[in-house]
Amino acid sequence: MIYLKKKKKPRNEVKLNKLLILVALFLFAVIIGRIFQLSLSKEVDGTNLQALAAKRTTKTDIIKAERGNIYTVEGEVLAQNVSSYKLIAYLSPSRTTDENNPQHVVDKEKTAELLAPILGISKEEILGYLNKEGLYQTEFGTAGNGLTELTKEKIEALNLPGLDFEESSKRYYPKGDFLSYTIGYAKEDTEVGSDGEEETTMVGEMGIEKYYDSTLKGKDGYTTYQKDLKGYKIAGTKEISEEAVDGKDIYLTINNNIQFFVEQALDKAEANYDYEWFTIMIADAKTGAILAASDSPSFDPNVRNITNYLDLNVALPYEPGSTMKIFTYMAAMENGVYNGSETYHSGTYTTSDGTVIGDWNRAGWGDITFDRGFALSSNVGVINLIARHMSASMLRNYFEKLGFGQKTGIELPNEATGEIDFKYETEIFNAGFGQGITTTPVQNIQALTALTNNGVMLKPYLVDKIVDPDTNEVVYQGERTEVDTVASETTVNKMKDLMWETVNGAGNTGAGYRLDGYNLIGKTGTAQIADESGGGYLTGASDIISSFAGIYPKDDPEVIIYASVKRPAGGNQKVIWEAVKEIVVNISKYYGNDPAEVAVEDLTTYTLDSYVNQKTDQAKSGLESKGLTVQTYGSGDKIISQYPNKGETVTTGDTIFLITNDRNKTVPDVTGLSSKQAEALLKLLGLSVTTEGTGYVTGQSLAKDTPITSGMSITLTLSPKF
């Protein structure tokens, strides 16, 4: 009998199967639990599931609001949105299906040669973009971005295949560096939105553009809808829309003509003199409206060639010097302690701690009255007035009443308060003649309004009105605002008499501002510049801030002028005298009250039209009929560019440069022109310009009639005119 051995089962077989079953059941339970959690939770692992689903099935298109424009009080455009273009070149032959109608760049050499003078870059640089391998299309860097309508038309006229344009909107300032610190600028700011797409907005970064950014930008609208996998709207689904609200238009109180007079005077000053900065502000004497404001050096907000980001008229307080004597004398008068006939010994004064403070003429003028001391700008006169009759609190309280040490509230960003803190004897004396304290030009303008409104001080303002462009509704109206009554009529009349004597009396400190027959009154100031590395003041001849606080005319005033210049070369005061006097003469003509017997040629102002595309002889005769001097370049029959540009203001006798469509242009003789005129003209002709020195052109590196070729550069030698 054969017995078969019974096969034994592996001891761990059953146990292994049970383990697998347990693991499977555990995993199944986890999955069920997770499904249960997902079904009940809105957010998992920090992700909102509903929002994620909505994001994948819905789309929101932004409807851009149009940014509002900025205008002068007369309606001259200062800032606006214009179409801007990016040049694109298609390189792939696959775009062309008909050889007779090519849709890509066929002749790269010809394309580069014709584009170079228009884009202002070399043929080789353009070929570098066109010869890139494996690209469907290419762009041309910064040279091909931000192109104007005129440049686009020039490129289209070439009829080159394969070129195209992408249109966008950009902020444009048609008057260039005109009023630039007041207007400021806005630029595009790109951020990545919640949907991962880039969102571009226009943001104001200086001046009115910044202060009224939310008013100007308006409110974007949107359209939200259900989309399919290809991103198209699903028919019949719900759509949610909100219309865009365009930004408001802002009309400034700036008078286009008076601003032009200021810009013109500063251009001449910059050409003829050296200084660190020069600033001028002019206000309507009866309302406080700002009629003009400018800083030199300036900048063009289209290119933002900015060297200083502070508007000197509002944001940079500095020691005002002797213009502050106006308000010290007013404080004495208003407190009943002033006697103009009282005398003191001029020259020097020794304080109780032994400090010797002197007049600018340390030898003095002997014993003189306080009235005479004002006209001679005597520091010792102010010291004696304070020491005998006043106190720190009396002086400080009156300065504060006039608004010093506080913001005026003018509609500009970064307004500074200045500092009028003084305590000890020497500090009090110094404050009385404008040293050791700081103020801003706009604060001085505000304080001076008391002298043009019978003692009532007005708030300076810059915005005439804000208008809804869609309805023409005026949503805000600027107006004369009385701050406080700070002086009596007696004080006002006395101060105006003292300021008249300062400018018009023989041998007084304001004699440089005298204009026979114009009745200009004012007070000069010369402040030393503090030594930042230690105590005391710098002692160099140029280490001063020279200023002028003026009212024109004395009787029934029309304008208030505050001008100041820092570090005029050699301490030369002519730079500020000449600018202020030229402005006063031009304003007098503009208001029609120029002294009848003064033999000065009538001044007529014009706002230039565009002469581009006009016949050369037609444009020239039209400009000459207005008393303007015309210089044409090239022998072409049509105008292709001009300087100054459309919308800029010119006066009788000014020179207008017209560039014709003659392809064979030559280098002009620019000697005798200002650096600004010469650079503008040469750049229009396609030349790259560098300068040596400052002022007017006295030499040029390329001779007259030299043929102009692509990429050519020229160096100008500049010298002061006087």
C-alpha cells in the first residue's frame, strides 16, 4: 500500500491574505473619507474649490476707463491720452500665401535701410532684429515702442511688406517741459492679476497727475461671462457687466500766456547764467489763483529726464532771507509798536552772548530810521526793532497767523511745512530777517495776498474747475477763499509804501528791479546757505539764495511774484533782476496797462497750429504774416516737421523752424541760437547732439552744408550770451 504524504499549507498564507484585506479596507475608507470631506468643504488645502471652478469656466474682460485731460484755464491741453504704436516685423515666410502680396519681411537689407532714419537707430541694429533665427515675428526694442501717429504714417508710406503695428494708449504732454513740475507725469504700471494675466494701469507719480490720480483715472468697468474650453462665450449663459466711468478733466488756474512769459524768462536765464536752481511763482493778487509756476532746470514729462523730483515751489523749504522783513515789520505794526521815524545806529549789533551780527554794509549808514532801514535791507534795523519792542512769542504768533510753519493746502503732493522754531536771543533776531527759519514760495505767496486784499489773507489754489467729460457738468469749482484778516488797512498801505521805496528809491537794495513807469514794488532777499557739515553758514560768493517778493502794480494790484535762485555764479543778482523785469513788462502788455509812453514793440502771442503736410510756401507766408521769423530746411515742397510744436505759444519775432521733405538735407549754421533751439532743430534733422558748456551756440563740430547721413552726430560749443 502506498501512502501519499499530505502537503502542508504554508503557515503564513492565511495571515498574509488577511493583511492585504485590511490594507485595502483602510485605503478604501481613506478615499471615502476624502470624498466626503471634499463634498462638504468649500476650501481644501488653502484652495477655494468653488472659486477654482469658477475661474476655469468664467472670464472677466476689463473695460478701461479713459484718463481725464489736464488743461490751462483757457482750455489749452497740458496732458492727454494719445494712441501709441509698437512696430512689429513678421519674419516667417509661412504668413505669405500669395507671392504677389507678401505678408512677411522679404528684403531685410532694404527694410533696415529705410527704417533706420525714422526709428533713429542704425541699419545694423535693425538687421540684428530682422536676422534672428526661428522667430515668427520680432520687435525693435525701445526704438520701436511708443511711436506716434506721425511716425506710424511715415513707416506705412514706405510700403514695406511684413510690418505691422500694435496700438495702445499713452499719456502725452504736448507742451513738453512747459509747467512740468506742476503737471507732473503719469506712467503705465503693470501688475499680475488674480487670474494670472498682466493688468496695465496708468498711475500718476508727480504733480497734479499724482494729487488727483483717482479723479483723473476714473473707474474701470468689466464684463464677466461663462466660457468654453477655447475661451469663447457660451451662448445663452448669464453675463454681468459694469460700464467704465471715465476720469474727470481738470482745468488749472494757470494762464497759458503768463506761464509762457515765465518759461521764456527762465530759458534765457538758463542760457546766460549758471545757478543750481531758479524758481518763479505768480498768483492773481485778488483771488490767490496760481497763474504760473516753474522750476529751472525743468524736465519733459514725455521722456522724464528728471534731475530733481521735488517741486521747489511747494516741497523744498529754505531760509528766505530778507524778504521775511516784510512780515517782521507787519508784526510790529499790527502789535502797535512800530514807529518808522524812530532811529537806531546801523552797521553791527552785539548780542548779550557776544555774537556780532552785521548789515550787508558792515560800516553802516550811521543813525537812520526804521523806514530807511527797510529800504536798505538793514539786519541791524530788524534786530533793534525786536530788541526794543517785540518778543519771540509776538513774532512767532504773527508768522503762524500768516501761515508759515503750516501747509497752505494747495493742490499738489508733498507740500512742506517749513520751520519757524526759534527761542534764544540770536535765533529770534535771525528769524526776523529770514535766517534760521525755512519757508516755501507758496507760503510767501499766501502771506503776500494780505497786502493786495486790504489785510485779508487768501488761500492759494491751482484748480479752476473739474469737469465730467461725458456730461460737461462742473463737479468742482475753485474760488477765492479768505483765510483770515491778518492786517489793518493802515499796515497794508504803510508796507506798500516801504516796498515801493525799496524798489524805486535811489540807492536802495531793490534798485535792480526798478522799471520806470511800471510801479513795481517789492522786497529783496539774500540768504546765506547753511553749512550741512557743521554749524554756521557757507561763505563763498555763490553760496546764497537770492529772492524777490513783488507786487505789480502798487495800486490796484494784479499779480504777486515770488522768485528765488540758488547759488547764482559769483553771487550775480542780474539773473533774477532780468527775469522778473522781463516778466513784469510782458504781463503789463498782456493786461493792456503797459505805460503808454514807453516805446516798446507790441507783443502778440500765438498758439501754433500744425504745419505738417502743408505746402512749404503756404506755411512760411502764413507764419511771416503774424510777425514770426521762419527758417526752412531743405528744398522740399511740403513740411514734415516743425519746432516749436503744435499747441505751443510763441510771440512776435520768435523763430519757427520748418523741415521739408527734401531727402538731401545738410547741416545748418546754428551759431547764435540758444542750446534749446539748436538741439531741437538738429534732432529734427536726424542728428545726435552733444553740448559743451552752457548758453548760446558759439561753435559746431560739423560745418554748414555738410550732407547729413544716418547716425551722424554733432558737438555744439556753448557760451553765455552776456
